[in-house]
Amino acid sequence: AQSVTQLDSQVPVFEEAPVELRCNYSSSVSVYLFWYVQYPNQGLQLLLKYLSGSTLVKGINGFEAEFNKSQTSFHLRKPSVHISDTAEYFCAVSPPGGGGNKLTFGTGTQLKVEL
Amino acid sequence: NAGVTQTPKFRVLKTGQSMTLLCAQDMNHEYMYWYRQDPGMGLRLIHYSVGEGTTAKGEVPDGYNVSRLKKQNFLLGLESAAPSQTSVYFCASNRGTSGTEAFFGQGTRLTVV
């Protein structure tokens, strides 16, 4: 079984400042890692994912994340945030190879960008 | 380009009533999922399907039933609604290949009074 921990439920940040949203996972097997974003009153959409290869992955809207196997982390970063980045961000894992591609989500981090 | 469409978007039920939530996808995806989203708990998987005619239980299946009679549709049923089922329900779909992106509907906000 897998689990995902997002320790920060809310992260306030000023516009144009950098931000890091933390994600740690636990699994007895290797996993695929994802970050999804949910804008108010909408469904989730994929920001980026790590399957294999380079541990630094780049996604949409200027976001990137780094996979750290030894620390079982997959933190999301953006060097300069915009008001439009205000949303809830979910880290998720799924088992590779079968298992129905089921996603296990963290509890989410609300990013609030202020002027 | 509809993607994943959920019907209805909002619903209020009385305790004990039944209802069915419909999810339709037009991307010819093999896999479909129903999640519920509750404050501070993220999204939890209720049931999923890996193909037409198949269903399986997720993390929180109690009180729900599902059916996938057609590849493009995945129905979630509540036979006797309870206040604990007040939540936002999301349907998602993806291709059968590992690690592929899941596409989500816009959600159904259900209140059970």
C-alpha cells in the first residue's frame, strides 16, 4: 500500500516570490509520482509527473518538481508565482504496472498568492 | 471536446433517498474512477473500472455501487443516502497504460440532509 503526506495544508505567498510545496510518500514498491492542481470549483488537472529518468521534471505553468528517492520526496517548486496560481495542489502516487493505475492522493495544499 | 462530463453538478438528497451519478467520457479510455473529496482528506477512491463490464472496490466503497455497461459511461449509485455521504464526487478516466494522465470531470456537489 502507498500513502502520501502533504504537511502544509495552506501556504500563503506574495506574488513574484518563490514557493515550494512539500510532498513525501511511503511505499513498499516503486511508484509513479504526480502533481495535480485544482482551481476553484473545477476538477483536477495534471501539472507534471515522474515515471523514470531525470529526477527533475518540468510541468505546465512554470512548475517543476524533484524526485528524491532517498528522502522519498517529490517537492513542487515555482521560482516566481502569479495570482493565477492560487489553487489547491495535490500530490499523488500510483503503482507502476497494473493495479488499475489507481491514484493515492495526499490531503492537498492550498496555495494562496497575495499582492 | 467534452472530455469527462458529470451529471448532475449539484444535488440535495434527504437521508434514505437514492440517486445515480453519471460520468461520461469521450476519449475512449479503458479505465474509469469515482473519487470523493472531503475537506482535509484529499481525494479517496470509491470504485473503479478497468474496462466495460468490470468494476472493483477502492478505498471507501461502503454505501456505493457502480456499473459500467458501456465503455464511455460509469455510474455511481447511492441506494440509501446518509449525511456521511455529503461530499464532492469526481469521476476520472485514463488509458490503460501505467503512468498515464487521469482526466477529471468538474465534480458533483452532493448534500445529504
